[in-house]
Amino acid sequence: IPELSVTFVENHDTQPGQSLASTVASWFKAAAYALILLNEAGVPCVFWGDLLGTPETGDLPAVRELPILMSVRFRAAIGPQRNAFDDPDVVGFAREGRADVPGTGCAVILSDRCAAEKTLSVGAHHAGEEWECLIGGHPPVRVADDGTLTGLVSDGGLSVYVPRI
């Protein structure tokens, strides 16, 4: 049952120097955490070493986007999810949030290769709202009348949009 699966990106057994070492490439860690933290399925587990780094060994730097992703999960990543897996190199998903809870909902776009734009359905109740890009550094976007948002993502990047409150 996917809803009950514990999901993780890295843990103490998979970090460098351990018997099961299979580290996730540093450029992909933020995207991997976006997938497990903002997705409606699964119970995410955040590795302490990714949150704070491992200064005692210097093996792993902290994932700088992780506190932002955790905050988005707490305040905005609720409601039904719509996936957009129509391109093998640029994927995305959106959580609709709740119409009765302002500031909820999020849109996530990931690219493993090229810069691109992606249109995601965030829900008609968001029509006319301005959404800001918390991760990715792109300008704010406005949700269209049909409840879609067209966001940008950089080369090999991650963009996370939330309603501006």
C-alpha cells in the first residue's frame, strides 16, 4: 500500500563509508526530497545528515533546500494530487490544497536535463492567484481561469511553487 510506505532518500546505512553505501548524487537530492515530502503517497523519513550535514566527517553537506521543502509539506502540500509525467526529462505534480484553507497547494517541476516550462493543474479554486517560486529562483506566475499554472524549471533543476499569501 503506497500510502503506508516509508520513503527515504538517504540514511545512516547508505551514506559514504557504510556497508550499503549508495549515495544519491548531490545535484539530485533536493529533487528526491521534493518527491517524497510533497507527494501525497508514503510517509517520508528525512535523514539527519541531509538536514544538518555531517561536519564530523565532512562526507555529506546539508541539503540547503530541505528546510523549505519540510515547511511546504507542513503548510501547503495537502489535497488531491495530479501528476504530469508526460515527458521523460521534465516531470511535475501538483497538490490542490483546500479551498477553505488559504495558502495551501503546491506545484513541483523537476528536470533531469534541460530547462523547460510545464503546465500543471492546481485546481480551479486557485484561478487568478499569484504563486511564488520558493525553490528554483523563477518569477511568480498567475493561475489561469481553468486552474492551471505554467511554471519554469532550470537545467537539471527543481522548482516548487506555492500560493502567495
